[in-house]
Amino acid sequence: MRFQLKTYGRKVVFSAPMAGYTNSIHRRFARRFEADLVFTEMISADGLVHSTKRTLELIGFSPDEQPIGIQFFTANPEIMCQAARMIKNNGFAVLDLNFGCPVKKVIKRGAGSALLQNHELALEILSAAMESGLPVSVKVRCGFESCDEWERTLELLRKTEKLGVSFVTIHPRSARQMYSGISDWSLIVEAVNELNIPVIGSGDLFSVNDVEKMVKMTDVAGVSIARGAIANFEIFTKIRALFDNEPIPQFDTLHRIETMRNFIAEETKFYNETIAIKWSRKFLVKLVKNIPNASSFRKKISHISTFDDVNLFLDEVKKLNGTI
């Protein structure tokens, strides 16, 4: 199932790729809550070509996750070409290239945001990705050291457009910023005005109000939700309603608690219980953020080791009711 933004006739909402978060069950829930497109976790093209067990696990998906995109990182065009051919007929809708990852171990390999300093190599990797025959997209930050490099990054995006990239996703922070400070949405405005391909906005989108503000300011073709969707699948439903010009539904704490209970239950069935529960703790931490007695609840999360523990914990949290 290939992905074309123009077929939607409206703005779109994506579930962004997040290492350590967007596994198969997460993607299924994002789709159930009406995300238009979901992504795998960021995949090492080198790992796929060398068929490492972990990488092969990361690219698996079920039909109810479609349409699904695959996001790659690499600093080797030849490896990218091989990886692109390997996933050519696997059912992915989009091949996304991460030119924005700020993680040190990725940068040290010359991949991710390091490619914002090596445009020639970035474009070679993009050309190699076209071997997949899929729509290819690119994710960038505003620059490597700072957003003062934006004009150079924008020039890279112009070149990717000429090579036939389908859309670009922009997180207007520098790699050095990681997630600190405030993302500069004015840079997205410049990209929308300069490019003829769709621009997807990212950065500091934690509520439907944030999305509404970004859309009014930038007129992006859509948004990509990352940290704002952790323990908050309901955000996709709200954004879809916004983009469909429908009343925006409200979800209270009880609804989010039950969604999280169902989410962890499916994680436990799909994976080993011990692994799944340990992995899910970070979602519980996010769930209780900003509720009364949040600090006491966070302390209890580290002691959760079974699904029974999860149920007892959520039942306790459930006593606190309100609208989120």
C-alpha cells in the first residue's frame, strides 16, 4: 500500500518513528486511534543488510498497521541501495530517511544529523533509497550545530526535491539542542513557501491546540507526532477530527487509563511478559505525569514486574479522575 498525501484531500497526521517506543503494538494502537501513517522504529540499513536478528525483528509488521513507513539511517549509499531493494516488496508504503537523528552513536557513524554537514553523501544515500521503488521522504533538523545553519539545510531540501523526494518532515531544532529549548516553527514557514513538495511539521506538538497553532502559522501538509503521543494515543483522534473539521472529542483520565491497560495487555501477549512489562514502564511514567501525587506513583512504577502489578497500579491511579 503506497502512500500519497494528495489522496487524502486534507492535512494528515503521522505517528513518528521513535526508537524504543514505536514497536508493532504501539503502531497498531496509533492506527486504531486514526493516525494516517505509522512508522517502524529507526532501522539501521547496515543491520538489515547484515541480517542482524534485532533488525529483522524491527521491520516486522501486521496488516492492521498499514499503511506503514520504514525509516532508515546509514552513512553508506551502497548499503542503502541493498536495504532498499530488500524491502521493495515487503508492503511498506514509504521509505523515510533520517537525516536528523541527534543521538551520538548514530552521529559517530556519519549518519542521522551528521549528514546535514555532508550534503553530497546525503544526496547519494537518497538516490540509493530510490531503488526501493517506494515513495521516499526525508526527515531533517534545522541544522547540526544550530538553526543558524537553516539556509544550508533548506538548500539540501531543495536538492532532495529535485531528486524526487515525496515529502519532507522538519523538526526545527538543531541536533545539538536535542529536545531542549523551543522549536522554531518560523523555519517551517520558510520551507512551506520555498518547496513545491508537501512539508510535514514536527516539534513541540503535545496537544491538539499545539497542532492547531502550528497549522495556522505554517500551513503544513500535516504533522508528525512523537513524544506527544507517548501514553496518549487519543491525540491522533483529536487531530484527525481537527483536520476533518469535526468536533474534537474529549478523553478523560479513565479513558486513557483503560487504553494503557489494553495497550500493555497486548504488549504482554505479543512479547515475553517480563520484557513487555519492563518496556512498558516508561509509558506508565508518562501516563501519571501532571496528575496529583505523580511523584509517589513514579516511585511505584519501578517495582512493577507483572501484568497483575500493572492492573493494581492502574486501579490505584483510576481513583484520581479528571480530564486530560
